Amino acid sequence: MLKSVSHVSIAVCLCLVAGVTEASLRQYHSSVESSQWQLSKSTRLNCTISHSLPGYGEAQFTSEASKQLNMEFVLDMQLLPKRFGSAAVYSVPPKWMPGVRARQIADMTIRTQYDGDLPEETAWTMLSELEKGFWPTIYYQDWYNPNDKVAVGLNASNFAPVYRDFVSCVSNLLPYSFEDISYTVLSYEKNTTQLSKYSKRRLAMISDYLREDNDLELVLLDGYTDSYGGSWNNQQLSVRRANEVKKFLTDLGVGEDRIAITGHGEKRHIAPNTTSQSRATNRRVVVRMAKS
């Protein structure tokens, strides 16, 4: 339990909105002198900025590789909630902003035995409030002591330089997730192991992802051909196509023992072999990747 904060009007704010006395308010936050923000994850798959809350836990803002820009706030608590409830999220001004009032920016659902979290819009709002020097502060009824209220404040001190690095990290995230590449169909030119232009782009996406994370649990490669040519030659061609993809993946660091290939030759067509376009559809390697 931390001492009352004189330089931030947390207690005054909570008295106004919840009618509690300062004596019944437990406050958790870093002091101005000890406030630390760090870019705890910085890859093309995940960017996380975190802030230590002494005696309470950690606040985290995370954005992940995806087709859409995203953000999530997580309040990582050392003692998880004992019961369901709700919390109010306020933007609280520091003492060097005289006359500025605290304002509520969101509500947060408290779930039994789960960390607190807030969705994208609220997370971005909290970050912008921190950038302006405000303290996003979460107020709720303590689930262990019915006589106490709790205030958890995010100190804006030392936030700005780390936030700039965080924004730079977010801008460099891959514009797709693992789910977007975990199932891929590669197509080929006639009677060769040469990929189509589209498939080269798909393989480049897989390459960029696996350079960041190649810890896959299993990769299944299934090779297929059209029905033109001898069946034995088609069988061997389907295996060669799958093997080339396997070599591509092992060169990126994927364990060879985690890759299984099957050459189906001209079996299991997904389109008739009556036109050049439909035959091209049948010339393929299906890539299925799974991770724990």
C-alpha cells in the first residue's frame, strides 16, 4: 500500500465521484522519481509498452501484427479479482495543471480471477492522455476489504520518450497475423516447380513472418499436379514441389522434424482438367502451419 499522493488529485477525484473518504482509499502508483516505462516487446509481430505499479502489478499496452491497426490495455494484477464488478477509468490531472478537472474516459468490467483489460478505443485514449501528461487512473471497490476503495494510477512521468519508440514499433508491425498465413495454397507453372507471381508474394509473407517467429509445432505440405503427363511423373513432380517448400522453411529455421510432406500427384483435383485455367488451379502445394 502506497502513501497518499499530494501531487495528483486522485483522492479528491474519487471523493467527488464515489463519495468516499481519503482514509478508505488505497492508492497504487509509481512516484514521479521512480516512474518507469519500458518497451518490453519490440518485434514486427508484437509491440508492448509496460509500466510498473509497485505493490500491485503492471500496466501493459499491446499492439500485434494484423491486417487492422489494433491496441489493447491489460492491467496485470498480482492479486486477481475475487468477484465480478466494475471500475471507472478517469484521466486525472497532475498538480501542475491547476484548475483542470478529472474526467471519466471509460468503464472497465472486472471479472473473477482475470486481469483487467480495455479495448482498442479506450486503450488509445489512455495513451493520448498519458502523452498530454495526465494520469489514467482506475477506481474500484476492493474485493477483499468492503471498507476500502482502490485507485490504480499510471504515472505520465518518463512516458514520452518510450512512447515514441512504441509508436515507431507499431508502425513497423507486419500487416497480417499468423492466422492469415497459416493456411496457404501455392500455385505453379505447368510441369515445373516455378511458383506463380501471386504465390511468390504469399511465400514472401510467410518468410517475413517466420523470420520473427519460426517456432512452429507442425507444418503439413501437400503437393498436387494436374492430370497432364504420366501419373508417375506427376507423383514425383508433386513431391519435388513440396520438398522445395520444405527446404525454404528449414532455411528459415523451422525444424525439419516438424515438417511432413505428401505428394498426391494428379489425385484429388479441385477443378476439372478441361481448361488451362482449371488445370492451373490443380497445380498446387497446400501449406498448413500450426503453433501451440
